[in-house]
Amino acid sequence: MNIKMIAVAVGAAALLAGCASVGSDFKAPADVKEQAFRHAAPGTAGEAQLPAQWWTVFGDETLNRLEHQALRDSPTVKAAAQRLFQAEAQLGLARASQLPSVTVSTGVSNSRTSANTSQGIALGHRSIDGNNYSVAAGFSYELDLFGRVRRVVEAADAQALAARHDRDGVLLLLSSQIATTYWQLRGMDAEMAILRGALATRKETEELVNARFNAGLSNELDTSRARIERANAEADLEEVQRQRTTLEHALAVLVGASPSSMQLPAAATSTLPAPPSIPAGLPASLLSHRPDLAASVASLRAANANVGVAEGAFYPSLSLTGNFGYASESLGDIGKGGSRVFSIGPLALSLPLFDGGRNQSNLTAAKARYEEALANHEGRLLTALREVEDALSDVARRTQQGKVQGGSREAASRAYDVARARYERGISSYLDVTDAQRSALAADRAAVQIETQRMLATVGVVRALGGGWQ
């Protein structure tokens, strides 16, 4: 076969490769319908949207600093980035298979043949010895006749895209965990402020009871109750401080710092800021932006491409090799025309005839993996819908619960004022004051806990929607 015939064969194979492709092109699964969530406020979302750094809508500089520190220092983020680099490197390897492989080699050797072999006898019992110098370049190329290599690249590209979405999912999960832990900590700060106020009130009340006892207007039972209530308030304050310290240590680990280095000053206020409002009429189609669902679609695309790769094993493969260089016994003659050596070919065609069912089993397994990926994607979609509905319902119920608790808080505060006034005038016993104090403190702490849960529910909505409503 001369060079012209090889060129014609290569051109025909390239033309055929451009027209054929094993497997079927990927079609993304049907997205959720353009409908509002059940527990979202009615209306239209309008132009409301969250920034990429969604946590900034809370307007808390400490939270912003912690989030940025985590993006820079968290080992979780670093590990996710390295997984993405690995997937992109695998994509580079797959793409390299679409191009010819070219190598360059040089060599020098010294050899001697035997004078007593058939070759040496034919030469009159002479041996051949001497040096050999060579410089050569070779190439090999698999012609992608039926698109098998293109499907390999498509699968690697989809896997790299899935790794990118997985990285985004790690960032979203980490940022939401930091926001959740931070607002839990600020909720503890608010409870501590309430307990400090309650402790001051109980100390004042204890002094009043002791004064009345010394004046003969009260009994020892009242003084004992006053000491008990003060001690209980101190114990509750220590317990909340313990829980706050644990949350502080958790925040340190999340942002990639040593727990001993994390010292956040406690907030002095007994209230939390109002959570950002959630737009009305959020469409369910927003879920397509969730990193886990986007990664699931990319994995589904990779599985579809792998079905094409498995089908390609049934078709012939065509490869071409070649070599060009110079060889000479003398280094001084290495560049002369007479030292030139070259070869083109073989143009090798291989076709599987019998493999014991190996290729068919691979194809069956690839199709089953695609169907499995499709079923998993449908399951993730349903889970995502449930998470959003749960989060929106949580926000609505916590808001309503806060309004009801506000009435209870006002009533408990008023009851304490009345009970203390009656006790000071000698109309009622100190037991009424004690009961009113406990009710007021419980109502105040419950109100702060509900405010904290409202903040956490808002973070949950952001996380369930994949980072916000855009």
C-alpha cells in the first residue's frame, strides 16, 4: 500500500468518523413545572434575588467575616477544590485521546553478530559489528470511526461538570452550617442577656425578702425561696454559657481555625435582628439551581455517554502508526539523505468477532447504570421539593408562633409586676411572686428561642433552594 492509498483511506475514515456516533445524544430529564411552592406566600416573586454571597443579606459583619474565612481556610473547601482538579485532569486525559500521539527518540548502540550463525556463514564466516546511531519521530492515532472516543470525552466532561457542582454544594453546605451555628450562638447571647437581667432581679428580690424578714414582715420560707430562685438563675446562666462555648468551638472548626483561637464577644442585646423577608410566589423551577440536582443531571449525562462507549466496543476500530528518522553507523553521516528511514502504517483495522458475551454484558451494565442514575435523580428531586416545602412551612409557623408568644410574654411580665406589687403591700404571699417570675422568665426565653428558630428557618430556605431565589 503506497502513501497515496493510505491518505485516501485515512480521509475516508475521517469522513466516516464525522458522520457516525455510537449511543444517543443526551436529553435532560423533565424539570419541575413552573408552579409556586405550597407554603410560599402567594403572589409573584418579581425581581427579588439573593447575591452569590447570600449571607450578606443578614447585615452582620461578624457573620460575613466568618464566611469569608471559611472559604479561604476550611479544609473541607480545599478538599473539594482538589477533587475538582482531579476531575478536570481526567477530562484532559480523555481529550488527549482525540489527538495523535507523537514521540521523539534518539539512540546509540554497539553490537556484534555471530560468525557461526546462518547469517554469518552466508557472509563467509564473518561477523558484523559496529556502532549504530539513530534519531526518529513516531506517531500513532486512533481514528474515531463511530464516535466512541467522543463519547469518552463527553463522559469525562460531564463528570468534571458534576465535580464542579459538587464543589458548589460543599460551599453551600459549609456556608449554611456556619450561618446556622452563628445564629444559634447569637440566640444563646440573647438568652444570656435575659438570664443576667433575671439574676439581677432575683438578687434585688432576695434583698427585699431579707429586709422584710428582718423587719418581721416575712418568714424564713420566703427567704429560702428567694435564695433558690437566685441560685437557679445562676445555674441556668452557666448552662447557657456552656452551650455557647460548644457552638463557638464548632464555628472555629467550620472556618478552619483552632477552637482555642475562636473568641467571639457576646452580644449585649436580648433580641435578634429580624430575618430577611422571603419573596412571594417562589417558583419550583428554582430547584434547577441546586448544586446537588445540577450534579445529578451531569452524572446522568456521563452515564448516557458511557452507554455509547459500551456500544462502541461492537464496532471496528482503526489506528494508524508512522515513523520517520535517521540511522547511521557513523555519527557524522547521521544527517545525510542516505541515512533516512521512514514508515507509514500499518493502517490497522480490528473488529471483535467473539468475546464470550463480554461486550454485551458491558452494554447491559452501562444501560442499567443509566437507569439507576435516572431513578436517583428523580429521588433527589422529590427530596429537594420536600426540603423547600419543609423550610417554607417552618418559616411561616415560626413567624406565627412568635406573634402568639409575644402576647404570652407581655401577659407574663404584667403578672410579675402585679404579683410583686401585691407582695410588697402584704396582700399576697411570696409564692405568687416566685410563680410569676418563673413564668416571665420562661416566656422571655421562649420568645428568644422562637426568634432564633426563625433565623435558622430562613437559612434553611436558602440552603434548600440552592443558595437563594434568583
